[in-house]
Amino acid sequence: MPGGQSPVADEAEQFEPSWVRPADALARHKQGSFFIIFPTIRTLERLEKFATVDAVLAACATEQPLWTSCPRAGLLHGAEARYMEHESPFGELALVCPDGQMLHPLEWHVDQPVPLLKNVVRLTAPNAGVMTGPGTNSYIVGDPDTGYIVIDPGPNEAEHIERLWRATGGDVRLIVCTHSHADHSPGARPLQALCRTHPAILGLPSAATARPASEFTPDRAAADGEVLAVSGAGRSHSLQVLHTPGHAANHLCLVLLEDGLLFSGDHILNGSTTVVDPPDGDMTAYLESLDRLSAACDEHGIEFILPAHGYVLGFAKQAIAMLKSHRLARESRVVAAMRERPSGTLEDWVELAYADVPPRMWPVAKRSLLAHVQRIEALQLVG
């Protein structure tokens, strides 16, 4: 509006009018002195990035919208909670409640399975922590007529394994481990022993580069491109195996072909980036595997990623592209650190390249830093 205007309320949908900048309105709302409904909050969060009204009008010069958004809502501790596209629960809500229902519980449970689709259930192990987030997600694929495939039975934790057994009625046909780390594969043998079907354990054996705690030998090695399936009553649930080294040399991802879902193991997480820890981890292999997963999204129409830690991710290709961009941006920071301190060590470089990460996480960050340094040296990116 031109300067010197006085707002007047219609007293029907408008009350107590006043001029206020978006940032000031949001600040007052957070203080509890200015009530704003959810859509307005999100609109103001977008508008506060513009310095002036003219900047907003310039951005609106075309007929194209500045943004489109369809928030999703779930239940958190019994109360409605709403999320935008960039927030971590959004993808899970889009998968489970595609028509916008407010039904899905978002708090993390280890004592009961969480249905994601009719034929996909998640059961989270009670091993929450800095490296595991809310815990390791074990996934159950199948139905009573086809039997079940269990993906990543998790650590050797007796109650978790029994819950997997109960959730499947003991009718497990296959157990697949995405990789051999201690929070993913040790539960495979105990679960196998519980099941009347004595399901085969599939995956890739740990490489010679794996740490002792990550040693793993499956009953049979899963072949790259192989399709693992269970079927019955005219239905099938088929998982295509993709070898995706990087986080670990024997890492696999799995595509549920009928539903276009990607089980990403630790290669892609929700809410954090995975550790690439040499010698078993390799940064170049990791990035190349991301490219392969992006191509798989195109081939199979994948829109959702089911990670081993955290909620389901939506916008699968976009999530993969953002993750690769993040890794390459980190690589640039490592290159800059190595140039600034050419005689430095990992301890010298981590404080520069990971300045945006809390120092308490630097010991973990140094593992991926080493992977970046090895890739940078192999590509001769630092003269």
C-alpha cells in the first residue's frame, strides 16, 4: 500500500488491524503475543526473506507462483502436527496418508510395528543413539498369503527379534541384510533360528576391509540386479538388489518393484548424512552409487526412500540430488582446508572443513574427512 494508510477491519474476518513486517509478526507469534494460523506462518516465513515490498512484487512479475506447497499432518503424542515439504516427517506422511488424512503417529515406538503400506511394515530396534538416530529400522515386506521378507533384522537384541517374529507370525521366507554393520546384520541368525521356515539369509559377505565387528557371512550372496520375491494368492512382492558400495564395501539397496519404493539401508538417511569410513568406505564409490540410485528412480518411478534410520523420505530424486550436492560442497571445503594448511593433518583440516558441525562430532566427521581426502588426492584436486 502507499505510505500513510490506516488499516480498517471489517470486524467479520479481520480484527485489530495493524501494519507489521513478516519477521516481526513471526517473532511476536513465537513469544505467544500474536496468534497466527499455520498457513499464514508458513507464508510469512517465505516472505521474510524479501527485504522490501518491491522485491516481492518483482518476484511475482510472472504468472508463475513463487512456490506451491501442500503441508501434511500427523499425530505427535496425540496432538496434530503439521509439516512442510522440507521437514523430515513430510515424506512418510505423504506415503502413508496420500489424501491428507491426519491419522499417522510420528513418535518413535520400538514395542510395536508401524504399517507404512498394506505390505510394508517398519519395526525400529531399541538402539537409539548419536550414530543410529531413533534406532535401526527393520522392514517387513509381504502379507499373510505370500509370507514375508525381513530387511535388516538389526542388532542381536532378543526383544526386537521376537517382535519381528511375532509381526510375521514366524512366516519369514527371506532375511536380507543391506550391509554387515553391527546395527544391521547380527539379528539375522537369531531370527532365522526362531522361524519355522528357516529362511535363507542373503546379502554380500563383508570384505577384507571391514572392521572385526562388521564381519558377516550370508547363507548366499545376493547378486547385483537379482530379484528376490515372495508370492501367493496371485500377489507378488519383488525386491531388486542393487550393489551400492560407499558406506560399506558390501552395501546393498533394494527396490520394491510393485510399489516403486527404495530401501536405502545406510546409503541415504533422513536427517543426517551417513559416515563413509575408509578403508571399507569409499567416497568416490559412494557418489557413483548415488548416481545409480538416481537412475533407478527414473527406471522404476521411485518417489519414496525408506532409510535404515529416520522417517521415510519423499521426493526421492530430489533428495538424492541434494545429498550429492551436499557431499560435493563438503569436498570443496576440504579442498580449501588442504590448500590453506598444506602440511596439515586431519585434526587441522576438520576444524576448517567441518566448522558448521559441533566439535563434539568432529571425531566422527574425521572418518568421512579421510574419505574425502583420499578421493581428492586420487583426483589430484589439490596441487
